[in-house]
Amino acid sequence: MHRVQIHARDLRILDPLLSYPSTILGREKAIVLNLEILLRDPLDDKVAPIVEELRRRLKPVNADDGDNISGRESVPQHDLDTGEEDESPFEFRALEVALEAICSYLAARTIELEMAVFPALDMLTEKISSRNLDRLRKLKSQMTRLTARVQKVRDELEKLLDDDDDMDELYLSRKLVGASSSLSGSAAFLHYSPSMGSKPSRASRASVATALGDENDVGEVEMLVESYFMQIDGTLNKLTTIREYIDSTEDYINIQLDNKRNQLIQLELILSSGTLSLSIYSLVAGIFGVNIPYTWNTGYGYLFKWVVIITGIFCAVVFILIMSYARYKGLVGS
């Protein structure tokens, strides 16, 4: 806190155990950035590429000849050219590395999710099973969490782009030059970035020129943030496309399930109609099975044959009428 002159609340913003939203804040001598990245261990395999990129971007371009000669074989020529051509202030180069890291990380996670979602959806459309449904549920939960992370970063970048004052606060070199008006521009920037050599480089002179320029000009940081805003917005659009594809597949599955459900209802209607028709036989059997003596209750063998035939015809007619009415109402398919 004493070294970079920030408050304790700024450190709490960086605490991963506290649920603070994504934040980019400009302070007097530091930029407080909370965008899903915590560089806790620089030797970690996941953090090492970011640290190496920071070293490459922030490497002094006016180092002594011995260092340049010894590192010329190991450092590619395009890296040296990039370092020579990058005339952005020190803080913007560091900010760009952080934005590039988080945007690349979220884009990579989105690609991995996309490669896992599409085969799962294809398997589900081919066969609806509990295993495939559970797999899709897990992927959808993972996509929801990833979408929330991407949305937070996008909202913070959009909020920063909409506020020129917040972008102006990110110009640490400009504020340092304003506070050290008694010193020259080159000396002020060298005091801000001691890692630079004693001889001012082109990046140093460009940074000082930026700091001494129009105090209300935020074009440089606006272009920087806007480029990564477009990248993170593209990642969010890709996640939205994946969600729409999942929703379309779910609608298709629901249609299939509704069709199966309708077929079961039709089968139940047919069985109920058949049961109702056959119950007439039970009624006739009950009538002829009565033990009360009647005049027509004796010697009715010839009559029983016609009763059976007429009852069968009547049951068939009742069944046909029920099915015709159900088809007329659209309850049974043609």
C-alpha cells in the first residue's frame, strides 16, 4: 500500500475470496485490475506465459549492447521489432498484457466448451437417454458460469469506455509528469519506470510526449480497451450462439417427447374404448346369469346365439363410433 499508494479497499477488490465485481481502477501510481486473473505464483505453469509476455513487453529497448548481443540468438527478431515499435506508455503495455491474457483465456475456454457441446447435442438428438441428458446438463451449467464471467469482463470494459474520466485516470505517466513539473519529461518517466536504462528510449520519449500532450486526450487507452472489448464481445456472442443451439435442441427434444406422450395417450384411448365395448358382454352375461325363474329364462338356447351376434355387432359399432369421434376431435391421428 505504501509502495504504490493505494488504499486497503483496493487490495480487498483483488481478494479472490471476496465477491467483488470485475474492476479497472486508476490510482495515483497504480492501476487496480480485477479481471478473473490472480498472479499468485509466477512459476505456475498457467501463469508463466503471462509473466514471460510481461517481461517481453516491458523489456527495456535501450539495454546495453552485451545484453542485446547475448539475447539476440534466443529472442526472435519479430519480438525485438515489436519492442522497438511499441511506443505506448509503460502502464498501457502492462494493461494490454492483462487484457490479452484474460480475453485469450476466456476465448480458449469457449472453444473447448464448443467442441464438447456440439457432439453431446448430436448424441442426444440421436438417442434420448438419461446419460446424454445428464451430460448436457453439466455442459449447460459450465456454459452458464463461463457466460457470467465473460459478461462481467465485457460490462467492465464497456463501463470504462463510456467514462472518459475513468480512462483518463489510467494515464499514470501523465499524472506523474504533472506532479513532477520541476523535472524534465524524460527524467520524470525514468523515475516512474526505473527498469529503463539511463539513456531515454523511443518508448520513453513517446510516453513523455503523450503525458505532456492534451490532458483530456484518451484516444490511446480508448483504442486499447476497445480492441479487447470487441474481442470479449465476440466471445460472448459465440457463447450466445451455443446457448441458442442448446435451446433449439431442447425444443426439438421436447417435441419428440410430446409426440411420444401423444402416442401413449392414443394407445390409452384405444384400450379404454375397447374395454368399454367389451364391458357390454359382461352386462349381457350378467343378465343371462340371473337365477330368478322367468318364463323366458327356460329354453332360450336358440335366442342366446342371436344375443351374442347382436351384442358383438353393437360392441363393434360402439368402438367405431368412439374412434371416429376421437379422430374428428383430433385426439387420434389418421
